[in-house]
Amino acid sequence: MELNKLIRAHLRKFDEYVPGEQPSENDWIKLNANENPYPPISEIVEDIKKNTNEKLRLYPDPLAKELKTKIINKLLKKDNPPQNINSYFVGNGTDEVLEVIYKVFIEVGDDIVYLDPSYGMYKTLSDLFGANSIELKLNEDFSLPESIFKTKGKLLIICSPNNPTGKSFDNELILKICKNFFGIVIVDETYCDFTDKTAIPLLNKINNLIITRTFSKSFSLASLRVGYAISNPKIINIMNQVKLPYNVNYLSQIAAISCIDNMDKVFERNKKIISERERISKIIDEYENINVLPSDANFILVEFKDKSQAIKLFEEMKKFKILIRYFSKPSLEKYLRISIGTENENKKLLDSFKDIVKNFL
Ligand code: PMP
């Protein structure tokens, strides 16, 4: 049988998402996937252990109600978030949250607008659903282009702070975009805990906005896969209807609740990542012909004179067992993205950087 003919037509030629490399040995310094360099704090690990019990035989709460209540009453309290639990959707990481949004809104041939450069999954999902990708080029300084106010489509995705540029966008701009766009606007706030900007205050001004967030980054919980969305109940309701019933497992829900119970400790520790980000940026930026872009996230984007220098530094770093991220797409070919590590990892990064610049660049 010709199996290829049975596959959905638009998937016969499909570029899958390529995640940051995960080396099998433990002796690598991994600064390529924007993971938190610190483990989950001990209280979270204790709560997971304490709840690893006979309850594992039961299905988890399909709507993660306890977690949503904590998100409203504690995690987001200072941002004055929507109080209705039906404004919240919890998913298996932000990636699943995004997929569920596509499932709700996207039909084959619909236009999906996102920016370039930005997170690669937007395009992968667009291809998966047979949608038409409209990539708007960010300005030279990675700010939003004027064309965003005129663009048309079913979905428009803005990542703020943007991965991989680290730049976040003001609410004034986001509000104007939402008002001009006759479709759904997603603001992906995966890295919002490393800045104080958030689009949450806009939720009561417009009804076409969905904000997505995660426990993967500041809470060090990437492996347990918990993300969430906030929007108006009409959108969230249909998202809950189309998701798989038990999309977020019991221990992940427990861990996310524990993250919120211990959030002051986590946020205190995040300050270290932010201060390291500033320290490293300043040091790397001092090299001639190398620029570090200001970042609101847990990574920095470094600009080199040309593509060959970026690739050389990337390759040489590997010889020091340090993994950073090179993206071959044209808008990023002379850049490298470096996630912020522990103080010790950052020291090794900076020492290696110095060595490579001296010998090769
Ligand atoms: N959005 C952006 C911008 C990201 O960088 C990532 C993770 N790399 C995600 C979403 C996915 O996050 P999660 O781990 O919550 O699926």
C-alpha cells in the first residue's frame, strides 16, 4: 500500500520543529534551550515526593481547578487578573496551549501572522494545520514593523519578551494591534518573569486577546510540562472542549501548585539570573565587533560581524563542552542566543568566550 498517499496532503512535506540539542552526557554546560540553570527549589521536590502515592491510580482533575484558583489568587494577584476561573486554560506546556488555540481557530488555508525572528513553533504549528504563514519581518532593531497594524489573518502571534531577541513590547502597542486586527491575537509571555511587563491589564479592554504563560522557565519545571492561557471565557470554554481530557498529569499539577506556594523564593532566585544577564551582557558587549542586545528574558542575543564568526564561536564553544544556540535562518545568521547559566557556568562561558575571540575571531 502507498502509505504516503494516506497521510494528510499538507503533511507529506513537513519541516518538524527542531528542539535545542539535548546531549546524553551530563558534563555539558547547556545554554541552548533557555532552561532555568537551577533545579526546582527543595519544597517543590518535597511536594512531588509527598504526593507520589496511591492517588497515581486515579485520573487527574481534567480542568486543574486547584491550580487555576492558585494562579488567580496568588501567582497573578499583583497584576489584577480576571477573577473568573473560566478565563483560564491549563495545558501540557505552552506548546500544547498553542496547539489547542490552533485547533479551535485554524482551518486549512487560514492566514496566521507572526514575526521574524521569533519562536519557531508558530510556523511548525501553522504547517501542521495547513495554514498559510505570514512572517512579518521585525525592524532592524527588532522592534515591531508598521505593517503589523494593517495585517490580516485568523491569528496573530506576538512573543513578549520575544524569543530569541529578548525584546518585550509595550501594552500601548499591543492594544493598538489588537484593535486593528480582526482575528485572535496571542501574546506569548513565556519569559515574562524576567521583566515586569505583562499584557494582563489589557484583558478587560478587548476580547480577542489570549495570553500564554509557562512554568518551564522561571519555575524550573520544563520537564513536567505545565503552561496556561488567560482569555475571555468564550474562548477558554471551547479550548477546554477540544483539548484531550487529561492533558496535564496529577504530579505536574501538584508541582505547579507548589511553585505558586513557594513563588517568593523562586522569584528571589530569579533575580540572580537577571543580574547575571546584565553582568554577562556588559562583558561580552565590550569585545570589538560583538554586540549584545538588551534583554528582558533569561537569555541574550549576541550579534557578530558576520555569519562565519557566529558559526565559529558556536563550534568552538562545543569543544569546551558548552552548548549555545545557532539558528541558520537568514534573519539570525550572524547571531547566537545564549541562555543565562549559574554563576559558575557563566564564568566558564566567559573564559571560553575570551579564549575563542583571542584565537579565532
Ligand atoms: N513559547 C516560547 C517563546 C518558547 O521559547 C517556548 C519554549 N522554548 C515555549 C513557548 C514553550 O514552552 P513550554 O515549555 O511551556 O511548552
